[in-house]
Amino acid sequence: MNGILIIDKPSGVTSHDVVQNIRRKFHMRRVGHAGTLDPLATGILILLLGESTKLSDRFSDFDKTYLATMRLGTTTETADIDGKILVTASYSDVTQQQIQDIMKSLEGEQDQVPPMYSAVKFNGKKLYELARKGIHVERPPRRITIRRLHLEAFNPPDVQFTMECSKGTYVRQLAADIGERLGCGACITQIRRVKAGPFAIQEAAHLCDVNESHLRNWQG
């Protein structure tokens, strides 16, 4: 059995959990994913089955689009709401125009330092494995491109936005960077991947409903 599955990942499970679920459901071992989603995140997760696993790099290179919500005034260890709260601060002076200006300035090609709680490897170890042991290391920045960053709703302390970006861009780190610029801190409360390359969220199958009819060939 070869092909790809476009899954709408639910919140609260890891990308690896989804892979394991599909392995059991389809009774096969050769299943992988192209582009990790945080446990908190929902939305498009591309799964590769059988011979299609050889195309992992091609699918991982796709641009992504996210709809996300960040909470002003809260800084956490993981840069999302599930992490240990490190600092709380007032956000009463933050204006919609400030956020729009910062978002506009963040569009384009730039360097981004990946968060410690990420799957990026350092000397063969995943950063989150080190972070859970209380080990923090200097991470080299990675070149990313934010093609569009748009404010969707401003309802303090929550700010909803859409981001179109290159592979390897961390939404959590973006929120943390915006919070730092504002001086009040920020963390992510929701992330939804709504597009990955040519695939839109409307095409995605729910994990509980997926079956062989959702399997497709890749002609790209």
C-alpha cells in the first residue's frame, strides 16, 4: 500500500501518535509524517505510506499557513499555554496598531532561533529532550521566510493571526518574539495548520474516520 494521507490532527496528541494510529489501522509499518505538529496544534498533517515515505523531503519543503491565537501578558517555558508560566505582565498599554506594525516588520526572510522545546537536534539529541532535563543550549538561528503575517482579531489578552511561511518556522517562537517586542510577553494558546503546499484543511480526513478511500497518489 503506497500513497499519502492528509489528516486533520486533533489537539492533545503528538504527530508520532497519529503515525502509530495509522500503522495499526492499515496494518503496516512504513508510515511517516512530513512536518511535525505540536501536541497542542491541530490541522494538516501529511502522512506518507509505503514507497511514498521516500518523498518525505519533498513534502516537508512545502510552505505552510497557520491560523493561531496568542495570549498577551503570559510567558511560558514552552512558549505555549501548556508550558510552565514563567512571567505574567500587564498588557493594558498594548494597541492593535502596535501589533500590526510589529507583524508587518516581521514579514520577509530572516533568522529565527528555534525554541528549546522543539524537535530540532543538537549533537544528536532533540532539543525538547534536553529541555526536559533542565539543559538549555545555544541554538544556531535558521533561515526562514514569513510571506504574510496578518492580524485577524484583537481581543486582549488574545490576538488571532494568520501566518504564511516557509518550512521550519515556529509559530510559538514568533509569538514569544512579538511578546518580547511589546514588553509584556506572549504565548500561543491555539495553532491550526490550514494549508500545506497544495493541500487545504477542507481536504483533510479526521483521524477517527480515515480509511483506504482517503489514500491518494502524489503526482507533483
